[in-house]
Amino acid sequence: MSLMDLVIRNGSVVLPDEVRRTDIGIKDGRIVRLGTIAEIEAAEAIDAEGLHVMAGMIDVHVHLNEPGLGDWEGFESGSAALAAGGCTTYLDMPLNGIPPTVTVRALQMKLEAAKGRSLVDFGCWGGLMPGHLDDLEPLSEAGVVGFKAFMSAPGDPGEEAFRNVDDATLFEGMKRIAKLGRVLALHAESEPIVSRLAASMRTQGATKAADYSASRPIEAELDAVRRALGYARETGCSLHFVHISSEAAVAAIEAAKADGLDVTLETCPHYLTLTEDDLERIGPVAKCAPPLRSGAEMEKLWTCLKAGRIDMIASDHSPCPASMKATDDLFEAWGGISGAQSSLELMLDEGFAKRGVPLPQLSRLLSYEPARRFGLHPRKGEIAPGADADLVLVRLHAPYRLEAEQLLYRHKISPYVGRSFSCQVVSTYSRGRLVYERGSGVRSLPSGEWIGTSPSGAKAGNTAL
């Protein structure tokens, strides 16, 4: 074998089913060997003694707000924050970009906004929205990873903004997406339930955290999940439920899997680490939809996770300017949590250090299963020969307190500011290239690639941006 570009030596490497002390050989951005590698075989060597090496996180649920709203969070700041958190690939979802990614032209505008500005690799979701059913096939052919729809209002009333689906659009869209061989990702909350409860709260002058939480109960999530599963049975559409917040919804989705439906679900770090009491304490910075649940519900989610009933973890990074959180009225504040930089460390801290969830299981949730579900495996999601050298080096016993100035977001707000972590991301490699190092920050010019996918899951093409 010719000289390797890089070898990472002496690390504890987290593989899908074990943790093994071994070396990783890298050439031309790919992993070429696992095992003992002689000094002479590598042009550069990194000593990972005392560190764990994991596959970079694949965050399948990120809202970067370009084109149109890059002053919220753009590709440059968002991808830097993701890299600092050990994420090496992300999937951008339509929400606050103007225009939203519901046409090929809008996708092209997004890719142009990302050109030369993303630090790590990424893919794009298309959107299912009223008036754009005929855009689904062209978007699929253009290489979107799948489609996203809201079953409740996204919150932006602007004419150009992304809008939720009505039942007719959802059903017809699912029929077409099934024929395209794509996956539909769903924000599952019942709009009739949440809008009615919110209106009732508002007439009573409600403004507090408990009022907001009561307006979006678990029943609203469960009702939407059941309705979507019913449509999936009739249409054959593959589904992925985003940011599931309750054990009841997990159970409903699990039952559908047992019946043969092609359906997966994600939950988010905030549902596993924050509760409705934290929303009361922190305020609008911790507002999201579905809302944070009770401590008892959070523990039920952990039980589901440990039992293998949750498919993956994603951040649902949904940033906004700080001014949009600066209100005491929880209904008026923008709903969305900035958390992408902390996802991996939160799961290592709360999952591994405090609850004993094995590292291979966490790696499958954060990397392998997202890659497998959305057509990125075997090139991504696993430390294996032939895969991209997308790696994160972590120190498991390195306590620190997160301060706002450590955040790389455009707007340095997060419900995790002030939180103590037991571990640290030390460095992040994207295709063998050092992109982030703790203490010195971003270490590379942006050279992330857009990853287009075909309906079968094989890549339609990688385009360097």
C-alpha cells in the first residue's frame, strides 16, 4: 500500500458493536485500514492516547436559514458550530429560508448560498407544501434526501414562508413520494388541537411557560402520528417522524413497524436533557414545538432509547436572532432551540456517563442509523475501510462549563449555556481534514460537499462547494 496521508494511533475506536483500541489509516479522505500501522506508512500521525474516536455525528435535522434569512443562521456559522460539536454531515430542512426549498430553483439558490461556506458535508431536504405537489418529482431528481412536511403551522405567517399541509395535500403528497421511492419526514402535531388550545389560552391572557406547554399536549402529537400512519398504510409512503417527544408516540410508531410499515423516528437531545421545569426556569430560549415535557416523560424516553425503540437522535437546530426570544410571553417568542453544537456532548454526558448507555449504541443513534436510513451509508456513518474519514476525537473525562462565548452560532444563545459537561470534543475531521480543534477553533477553509441522493439511497452525486 502507498504512503497514507494520516494515521490516528492509540485511540479507543468506537465501532458499531464494540470499542477497540486500534489505529486508523487514512488516504485521499477515506479510511483505508484499521489495525496496527507502522510509523513509516503515514505522512502524518496523530496520537489519540486517552481519547475515544467516534464516527462523526450525522445530524439529519438542521435549519440553516439561507437563502433569505442568513442573519438568523447561515451555512458558515451553522456548519462551524456543528463541526465544533463533532458533527461531520448534516441535512438541512426547509423552514425559514426565503424561498423555502419547495422548488428546484429554491434548491439551487440554497446550494449557491452554501457554495464555499460549509465547513462539513451536507444534504438538503425538499418540502411538501400546498401548491407544490408537481415540484416533488423534479426535486427528487435534483437529489434532495427526502421531503419534509408540517402537520401544524410552522409559525411564520409570511406569504413566502414554509406552510403546513392540509390533509388533502398530505395524502396526495404521500402517494407521489411513495412512487418516487423517497422518505417523508413529518412534524407531527395536530393543528386543529394546538390552534384551538392556543386560541383559548390567549383569550385568557395566558403568557407563561406552563400555559404554552398545556397548549401543545402529548395528545396533539399522538393524534397527528396516528393520522399519518393511517395515510402511510393506504399510500405505502415511507415515513420518518421528527423530534418525537413522548413515549406514547414511540409506542404508536413501534406498533406500525411491527405491522410492516417503513417508518422511523428521531428524538432530540433537548427532550432527553431538559423538562418543562427548565422551560419555566430558562424562558423562551428553551421554547420549542413540541414543547419540553415532564421529568417523568423524559425518563420514559430514556427507557425507550435504552431498549432500542428510538432510531436516531437529531438536534432540530432551529436558531433565530436573540431579539425574537426577548419577551416574557411564551406564545409570542420564536419557537426553536439552538443546540447543534452540544448534541454529541449531551448524549455522551447524559447517556454514557450518567446512564451507562454503551458507546456503540450511542454511535449507532448519532451516526450509523441516520446514514443508513437516508442513503449515506456505507460511505458515511461508520468507522470502516472505504468510508469517509469523518471522525470526532473526544475526551470522556474532561469536565467543563459551557459559556456563551464558546458558541459558534451567529447568535450565541442556547438553553445549555451555563450547563456543566463531563466530556469534550477535542477535534473533528471531515474526510480526513482537520476542521475543528478545541482551543484553536476552526482549522480549515470551508470545503464541505453537497451530497445529492437518488431515490434508491445511492448517492446521485457529490458536488464540492
